[in-house]
Amino acid sequence: MHGYSNAREAHLRRLRRIEGQIRGLQRMVDDDVYCIDVLTQVSAATRALQSFALELLEEHMAGCVVDAARESPEEGAAKVKEAADAIARLVKS
């Protein structure tokens, strides 16, 4: 079971809202909306995705990483490395 399993439906609702934001961006471009207005919405969608990623990361660390650490020091270390790599990818984006 994954760390986000308990909040799966809430996550799906949130992702659907973000998907709606992206569709809104497509409509804005299609309607030739002013560039700055489109960029403002891009920023909002980006923040929404970042917020979702951070929540998922927190759930991963509280669930998967903690569970692995309870299994063995080696599994715990591997999950910590995996989480650190995910954080590095998030920081780069």
C-alpha cells in the first residue's frame, strides 16, 4: 500500500482541479488572452502542482519511509535516498 492510499480520492479531486486549470490555460491561448494574464494562470497552476507534490512527498516520508526504516536500516536508508532524489528533482523543476 502506498503512502497516499488513504487520501486517494482527495488527491484525485485535487488533480482534476489542476487539470481544469490547464484546460483553462488552453482556452486562454485559444482565445488570444493577454500574455501576462496567461502567465499569471501558469504561475497558479505551477503552484498547485508544487503544493500537491509536497503533500505527496510528506505522505511518502510519513508512510513509506517510516515503514521501511522499521523493516531494516538498509531499507530505511534506501527509502531516504529515494525521497532525497525526489526532493532534488522537485527543486530543479
